Amino acid sequence: MNIKSFLLIVSMLWSSGCITLGSVQRADTLGEGNWQVGIEPGVWGAALESDGAAVLGAFTVSGRFGVTDRFDIGGRFGTNVYEITTKYQFTDPESTGPVLSLAPSFSVFARGGAGAGFAFGHINVPLLIGLPVGKHQFIIGPRIIDVFMGAGGGGTGGFGNILMVGSSFGFHAAIGKQFGLLPEFSAVYPITLSGTSGDTSQSISALDSGLLLFQFQLGFVLGKQ
């Protein structure tokens, strides 16, 4: 398999909606022992300057639990198959001012058989900045996303990688103590495409590709707000 073919496969998987671009959550952690679930319908799409845009439907369900006052763990399932989520809050959980937290998430899929196999996954690392608006919160999430794939069989194999940067923008409207609405828009640009096949490696800049990936989700959030 040559590098161009391998990168094409990676790009197809990347553009299939198997990953979520945003976070659909507040910047605050939940607090020890608290929980939260979310239902997150939306759309996922890609736009090229010369060819317009293509949009697909998306639907995920999320759950999070406060392990400590500063650390949450959870997961997201749906059109993205699955994703493990975490969050660590740097600012004082008791403060009523701006909130700063790091909320990395990741997924890995692998399949093999008959002497061949492949693995595909991603790492999404957002820095969530929460700006209070009364009991509500405006959330900005600059992020780096890395998508990777490896495949092998018949004595050959290769690895592909796509690095992207972008941000999410959301607003959490707290409706009572146990329910909230959280619309969020996310957009990312690919920076580099790289791959290896056998003894050959190649890296391609994607900055001038004119490609934009975007996602809109509306989170219906139940639990600790």
C-alpha cells in the first residue's frame, strides 16, 4: 500500500463522523460524587472552498461522574461509536469567577483476522474556558485533535496521522438545579497529514487545503448543573 492510498483511507475514516469535534459540557467539574448525563443530537460536516459543504446527522449520549471536586471521568456513545472523556479543573471549584479546565478525550478501535488488522483512534485535547453569566456559562474550547490509523497484513503495514486545531463555542443555560440546555458549535482545520508505509514516510501540509470540519450539537443535560 503506498502512502497516498493509506492517507486516503485515514481521511475517509476521519470524515465519516467517527469522532466528535466538541465537548458539549461546562468548564466546571461536577464535584465529588455528582453525576450528569446528556442527550446530544446535531450535525457533522465538512466544507471546501471550491466544492461547498456536506453535512451528516449526528447523535450521541454522554455521561460523567465527579471522582473528586477537581476531576471528572465519563464517556460518550453514538454515531462516534464511543469516546472516553476526562476533565481536570485548575481553578478553585468554590469560586464563582471564570473557570479553566483541561478536558482530554480519546477513542481507539481495533480489528484483526486472517493475518491482517487495523487500528483507528483519536485524541481530543481542549482547554475549556468558562465565563459565568449569572448561573449560566459561556464556554470557549480551543483544542488540538489528533487522528491516527495503523494497518498491517501480509508482511506489509503502515501508519497515518492527521493533526487538527480549532475551537468550540457553547452556552450552558441552567434551567433549575437538574436540567440545562447546551448548544455548541465546533470548527477545526487540518494542519498536517503524515504517513509511513514500509521504509517510506511522507508529511503533507494541509494549511492551504481550504478544508473546514464543523459540528453543531444541542445538549439536553440532566443532573448536576
